[in-house]
Amino acid sequence: MISLKLKDGQAKVLTLMDLFSGAGGFTLGFAQVGFVPVFSVEIDKDAASTYETNFGPHCRKDDINDIKTFPDADVIIGGPPCQGFSNLGSHIPNDPRNQLWRHYIRALKDARPLVFVVENVPPLLKSEEGQELIRQARKLGYRVEGRVLNSADYGVPQIRKRTIIIGSRTSVVNFPEPTHADPGKRDSLTRHRLDWTTVRQAIGDLPLEPTNTSLHLGRNPTPMSLERYRHIPPGGNRWNLPVELMPECWKKKTKGGTDLFGRLHWDGPCVTIRTEFFKPEKGRYLHPEAHRPITHREAARIQGFPDNFVFKGSKTEIARQIGNAIPVKLAHAIAKSVLDMIYERDIK
């Protein structure tokens, strides 16, 4: 817990509100730094139960449209649903999900936080909605900046790029400095940084054979799937399958999809963890060595969730919660920068 000393000598606990909290990956990164979560909103009941189990009974399990007023908080964080912006989405014109950022503005007006942070997919930053969010926040007196950050540059064993928009009425906006770098692309700016964290560092100590405990869950692949798995070498993908093992649709599609049925590298970061990481046909999610997709525990480790973090819901629901979360180490790095911004205000 962090207390900010005020000019009169009193100590103030720094409180946190998480909009669209999901399982709480963003909150976890801030809580690790010492912020105290006091309010969150999450419409998905299983994700909200996960959040409450780990952070306490202050999560509103409602549609954010139904929240009439927001309580006070020193910091507001959160990531609205990204399907309307995502490169994987259908880009529906006037997708109502693209308007959910407006609740941030409503929350800013009610709570008047010192700092707010919005997290989303990269296309948000240059979108009309993203630019309007920045304009509206500036009208409320916030200094606002947005950047696209790569999670791997902050110690996450995963290449996952996210738009981060930070607004501050305490000091200039301060983004976290990268701590890691691609070892194959060193230059004068990155030579003192650590190498990107690898898949081996994240999950190498887990049994190759799933234990079916603590979310290290195995599946029951068909004999055909097992045979396909065996033909994928480290770093390989569906193009390594012999023709007789390829589905008909893959035989006809000779371009694109190089990550489909791909196998991870031990000594490099993972690709972006999505909500169906347990399906190899959805991306590069085969274990680096074992003939199987990665387990829920392995995906949670790659996202930065500690093994004692409790998830609620079915296997499919838990996978969705893991895939939708912001990597915890990235959240932690942002939280430290936010704390510096608040203390900068106190010093001034």
C-alpha cells in the first residue's frame, strides 16, 4: 500500500479504479506497486468473480452504461473491449463498442483522478475515437499522450503491442522506459538493456506432461492432431506438414497464415496470447518441445499472472480472461511511471 504525504503532513492512500477490469491483470500490476483498488466495472460475470476473488468485493458486475456515477479515485485505468478496433475484428462501421471510451470521460468528470491510463490495441491510437478521447480529456485539463508499447520491451515473455494513453493533471506525462530489447537488434540505445525474456524463462520449469492441476491442463487430441503435432519442428508451422496431413482448406490456401499450427521457440518470446491459445489452428501455440498446445497455466505465466492468482469459470472462460488481459509486467511498469508522476506533483 502506498501513502502519499501531503503538505500538512497527513498520509493519503492512493486509490485505483479499473474500468472494463476483466480478470484484473491491469489492477494486479498497479497493486504490486502499492495502489489500492477500490472500484471496478466488469460485465462478464466469471471475469468479475475472478477479480473479486483476488482484489475484494468492490467490482460492479454491470454494463458500464448502467453505472450512473463513479466514485472518487486517484487513478483510473482500464481497456475497453477492443474488437471494434482490432486487426482481427470485422471493423464494423459505427461499432458501438468503439464508443465505450466515452465512459472514461464520464468517469474522469465524476472522479477527477490525478492520472488515467487507457489500454487498447494499436489501431485505437490513430482512430477517430482515440483522437477524440484525447481531445475530450485535454478539455478537462489533462495533459495527454499516447504511444504504442511492445510488452516484450518491459520483461514480458511475449511480443504484444498495445496502445497506452496516459492523461495527467499532476505533471508532464511519463511513459516507462524500456528495460529489455531484442537481442538480435542491438544498437547504441539498447545495448545496456536486458535481452527479451524467453518462453523457457517463463514456463521451462513446468512439467512437459500436463498435470491437470493448477491450470496445467491437458487436452485429448485426435490421433490425426497428434500426428500433425509431431511433424512441426521448433519454430515451424503448418507448412511443415506433409500434404497428406493438411486439411483441404490449407492445401488450397498457399499464402498467409504462417503462424497457424506454429510451434513456439524456447529461446525467444511468445507471440501474442489470444483467447483461444489452446487451439493450435488459431496461431503459434504449440509447446516448444511437447506435442501439444500450451496449457492454461503456461499461457497465464506468459501473461505474467503468478501461480497463486485464482481464476473462476470454465476452462473456456478462464482462457478468455487470460487472453484478454494486459500483461502484468507491462501494467507494473506503467504503474511505476504513474507513481513517479504523482510524486512529481507532490514535490512541486
